[in-house]
Amino acid sequence: MLLNFGKAPFLILLVAVATGIGVLFTHSRYEEARPDLVLMTHAKLHADVYLAKLPEFERKYGVKVDVQVVEEVALRTRLLAAFAAGTRVPDLVEIPQDAALFLRGPIRDIGFLDLTKWVKARNLEEKMVSTRFSMWERKGVIFALPHDVHPMMLAYRADIVEDQLGIDVSKIETWDDFVAMARRIVRYGDDGRPARYALELQNDGGYLLQSLLLQRDVGLFDADGNVTFDSDVAADTVAWAVRQLRGPNRIAYGLGFGPTLWEGMRDGLVLFYFAPDWRTRTIEEFAPSLAGKMKLMPLPAWTAGGRRTSTWGATGLAATKGGRNPELAKRLMEFLYVDQADGGKSSADLHILSPVRAAWSLPIFDTPDPYFRGQPIMRLYSRLAGDVPADYANPFITKAQNKRDSAFVAASAYYSGHGEDGFVEFVRAELKRQADAVRAVIARNQITEQ
């Protein structure tokens, strides 16, 4: 028996066919208009520089490149979700220092291309600072090119330190020298509390403690993935930092970040600040009233003749396995990160020193910066770049950071309550306890990390 459904089903069928044709036509037009490469970054300043350079690359290869800026947390979340779901991903991704989040699990399951053979074939480890590859490497496999070196200096209020207090910073060679100077210039208010501090430190340890540890070659992990932040050198460094923040001889203060930092810097509440290259650009942008009042000096060494720099922060450029043209992606990586066709202008504009050693001799790095009293700041950073310590990526780096900082906070509380009585022993025990907790987490995840 045939059923007569009338005209409605026939009209629905026509609409469905027309819609399908329309979707197919639209999709094909989208694919035709789609750029050959999509590069996603978390840094708008980087994107602006790349957009100025890309026309040359596009003309050379007859391609179109799209640069997209995505907020850092959103980029990380979306990319991890796309890797897990197997959905479309950008061809290239500029990732910040938390790259270890993308390097978890078996090597074969990591969503980025293995660049090891290509890096070695192009001799990039020799052309660039080799220690900067450590952040983008796991089990000997390189997954990204380093964007920067980020050597660190101290930025200071020269109008107060030099002009008012008459301090010659060239005579400060070690941290002991610095502390001796600092204790002479800490100033107390009418209520007996310090009204002027010498050094910026964080109350929770954080990036600044990490920079002090790295200056002494103590990372959270070593090259083999072993937890290292409970070594004797680490304990000595943590105890030193706590003493500067707490107790009767304190010289340091935690201003935090954002508006409180800039206000404290302008008011002269703290005089010396940790300044990797990129932070000088931030200082100029957010504290413009200090132009001509700031200068830079190398970090004091831990021992006479020792390292006068450290590092803070990193960015790398990775190509995804889901990209459509891996070879073209590699060419773009080399064009943006290795070639210096612009004479180093992009590095100078960003205040970010390239990891390419040949770039350090470029004349543009000798340009005086009026904000820092005419110092050629990029030249100063380039002189320290070859001594920047390695910092190793690890899938458990966030866990280790949290545990190390928990130990620092506990040590600070102990020192505030007990002073030197049993302090060093407490620091060692607390660091070991927290490091052992990280080791236990790693041990439980051995199978999934093969």
C-alpha cells in the first residue's frame, strides 16, 4: 500500500539538497581562501613584528600566512583540547614557558613535530644559544625553536642610588656586596618600619626565586628529569632569600605585579628590580615618568668571578603534526627566528635578544636608550647572553613549582617565628619533603610517561 504524504516531504527534500550544495560550495570557497599557514601566538607585540616581516616571506614563496593572537590561557586550553580531540589545529604555535604542559605522555603522542633532525641538519644548535633548546626538549627530542635568550640584569633607580646616595654600582660584584650596601640604604619611617627597600623579591618565591636558583645552576629538574630543588645549594639560596625578606635585617620587599609594582617603583619604595631584557620594554611602557631615572647593572655573582646573569621567561615556536605543510612551516620558523634580514630591528623594538649569536654584533644593539640614561641596553644584554643558564622542561614542572614555593612560604613563616634557631635545618627538611612529594607523583605516572 502506498502512502501519500503530500508536497511537504518533497519540499523538505529540495531544501536539504539545496542546503547541501550550498554548504559544499561555501566550504570549497573557504578552502580556496584559507591561508597556506596559520600562526597562532599569545603575544600581540610579537604578532605586530611578524606582520611587518611576512610580506617578504609571502612574496618569496607565493603563499599567504595568517597570524592570530589568542590570550595565553585560552591558547593553551584550546590547543590541548584540539590535540586530544584530533580536530583542526594551527600550523604553527608560539608557546610560552609552560611548554611542558604540551610535552606530557609518550613522545609519540605529543602534538608537535619532532624537529631534532631538522635542527641538527640546519646547524641551529650552533647558530643559536644551545641552552635555550632545553625548555623545548624532552628525552632528547626537540619540539620548538627558541625565540629568545632573556638574560637578566638589575634595573635600578639611578636618580636615587647614584645621584642622591652616591653609590657606585660598579663596585658591587657579589650578592654579599649587594647586601652590605643595601643594609646601609634601607630607610625607616616614623613608625619604625622600613620605608625604602633595596631589592624586589616575591613573598611566595615565584619567578624571582627561580631566577636566583638558576643563576646557581639549580633548576626544578636536571637534564635527565631528576628533581633537584632540594639540593644543598637550593637550600642555601632559599635561606638567603628568606633572610632578605624577613627579620631585623631585611632589605627586600614584595611589590607584586601590575599597578602596585609600578606605583612602588615610581615612589622609590624599592630601588633595584630583576630585569630580563623583555621587562625593560614593560617598565618603559608602564612607568613612563621614570624616563632618564633608570639604569641597568649585571646581577651580583654568588661568588667572586661567578655568573652575573640569570633568566626569566621563554617563548618557542612549534609546528603541529596536524599542519598541512610541515616543510613550509619550518621555512617560516627559520625566517622569523633565525634570519636577521631586518638588521636586528625586531629584536631591538621588542627589547628581546635573539638566541642567534650572529645577531649580537649587529650595530642596532649599540643604540642608546634615553629611558635608561643613554645606556645601549641591548648591547649590555648581549654581553651576558652566552652565560645564561639552562632550564629544563618537564611534564611535572607546574607541580614542582608549586611545591618549591610552598617550601619557601613555610620557611618564611618559620623564620618570622623562630629566627635563626633551627632555620637552616628546617629549610633543608622542608625542601626535601616537598621534592619527595614531586618524586612520588612522578613515580605513580611512570607508565603514562613512557
